[in-house]
Amino acid sequence: MVTVRKARLTDVNALSELALRLIKSHTAYDGLFYKVSPTLKKEYLKYFNRAVRSKNWLLVLAEEGNEIAGYALAAIEKRPPVYSLQKRCMLHDLFVETRFRGKGVSRQLFKMVLAFAKSKKIKMLQVTVDERNNGAINVYGKFGFEYYDKTMAMKL
């Protein structure tokens, strides 16, 4: 049975390995935009350590026995002062190992993120997803996300 819990500092190394696989899988969409830094693992270790310690970040993991099935990373972020909605929750990462997909693991992780956002009295939860990542788009749609805005880019 898969259980979900907040990540601890002792989980950061294993979670950074999953994050490496997540980010590297995106290079199939765009080798330039998603090209990773040679210090990627070191950066993820710092990033996740900071997330575990912060009250405005949530790093959660799903596990079955001693195996990590997936993780989610979210943060409460300030918006520019010109908006009346001053804060939002950004879902930065949601990753489930292939063999655990289709078993409700992403939904369990998402429920923790949703509870976190609600506990902070946040009115909007957002996620940015590559438009070519149909699997993620389908999952987020099942969770209730809708298209809200569109980011455009130009390679120079």
C-alpha cells in the first residue's frame, strides 16, 4: 500500500534522484529550454533542503515500503502588488514512477498539495506544464485544473 507524507531532510537525496529523472525527461520536448546544468543534482539538493525547512514550501512523497513511488513540490508565492490576489500556490513538480502510475498515487500527492494551499488560505493553485506533455495535462485536468493563460516563447 502506498502512503503519502511530508518529506524529511533524510529523504532529500533520494528525492533529488527522482527530480533528475523528471527534468531530464523533459529534454524530449525541447533540448534547448530543458537542457540541464552540470550541477543539477547539487542544485536540487539545495532546493529540496530549503523546501523541507520552509513554511511556505511543501515537499511530499509517496512510498510503498522503502521505495519512493513519487513526489510533489509546491510553494506559496507572492504576486506583483498590482493584483488584489496577492499570493498563489504553484505546483512546481509532480512525478510518479512509471510502475506506480494509474494507481492513484498522483491524486494522493495532489490532495496533500491542495490541503497545504487551503491551510494557507490560498485562493488559486497553478501549475505550468509543457503543452506537449499530454500525460501530465490529462492528469491535471482530472484534478480540476483548467487552461488559464498561455505562455509563449521565442528562441533567439
